[in-house]
Amino acid sequence: MTTYLLLFIAIGFEVLGTMLLPASQNFSKALPTTALLISYGISFYFLAVLSQRIPLSIMYASWAGLGVFSVALLSYFFYKQTLNWQSIFGLFLIVIGVTIVNIYKTPTP
């Protein structure tokens, strides 16, 4: 259970870092730039820890898929970016794909 908690923490910090990219204004603003670099660093630290516990393919598919889903939804709310029905459908396919990958993963020794 703590493995997936660490994965969600890694995803959360990756999403935070990505959401701070526009605020950094091409890395010209010190505070958002520093926060996003720290966020990415923490995310990659947890990914390194997780790479010893779960298969890399499962870890990365979950991290990337849920990260894309989260950033797309948060961008809609915080940056007023539009999502058409095709984008929403694609995002739900990502969630379904990540769920299938996690349900049918082979157990690690």
C-alpha cells in the first residue's frame, strides 16, 4: 500500500512542477522556477525509490498517464484551457489504460 502512496506523491509533485511551468515565465521568475525544480526533484526521487519496488513499465505508465490526466484537468480550471469532447474521451482512455496495466501486472518476485 505504501508503494502506491509513494507513486501518488511522485505524481502529485510532477503535476505541481508542470503546473508551475507557465508561472515561471520561461524560467525568468525565481520563485516559481525554484518551486518547479524542487517539485520535479522530489518526484524523480520517489520514482527512483519506486523503481526498486515495482516494475519500471508499471511505474512509468501510471506516473505519466495519471500525470497527463491531472495536468489536463487542472489546466482547464487554473489556466482556462479548453477541453473538447475528444480530449475528454482521450483522457478517460488514459485512465482506463493505466487501470488495466495495474490490474493485470505480473507480480514482482
